[in-house]
Amino acid sequence: PMAPSPVTAVFAGLLTKVGVYAMIRVFTLFEAGNLPGFSTILVTLSVLTIVTGGSFGQLLARIGVSHVDGSPINWWQAIVRTALKCLVIPSMVLGAERRSIVDIVLGLVVVNRR
């Protein structure tokens, strides 16, 4: 039994948010004021998204990010998407396609990987 796609997408987004929040909390506790440490996290998450087409949570949930036409995302879109998610921009989903505000602006969509 598998959860429906919208439920999987919501939980993958929540998993990513909790992971980013945990990294920020640990970072502020142990690395207070160390901006290069935060940029390392941002770059690592961006590279993961560029190479695999999704974040760690999305890989676990077997979903990924691509253009609306199905082609892979560009490097700059992965960096912008990750940066906005690290800033905890709300992942509110809109419309029948259930895309987040960030994905609509960047022309991306979350897809199932089977």
C-alpha cells in the first residue's frame, strides 16, 4: 500500500522542513555566527538537488523535482529553490497541480519516481 501522491508530497516537504530546521538549530547552537557553515549547508543541499533531482526527503519518498515538461532542472533553479526552502518560504500548495509557490515561480513540478 502506498500513500497518494499529494500526501507523499506534503510529507516529503515536511521532512525537508524539519531537517532544515534541525540543521539550523544545531548550527546556531554550535556554530553561532559562522556564516560559512550555513553556506556549506546551502551548497550541499543544492548539489544534492542538482545531481539527484530532489532533496534527501524527496529521494526517500520516491519523488523528485523537474520542469513542467519533464526535463531536469537547471543548476540555478536548484540553488534558488533550496535557498528559498532554507529561508523557510511557505510550501503552500496551489491549484489542481498541487505546486508550491516556489515551484510555480520557477516553473517546476514535483513528480513521482517509480
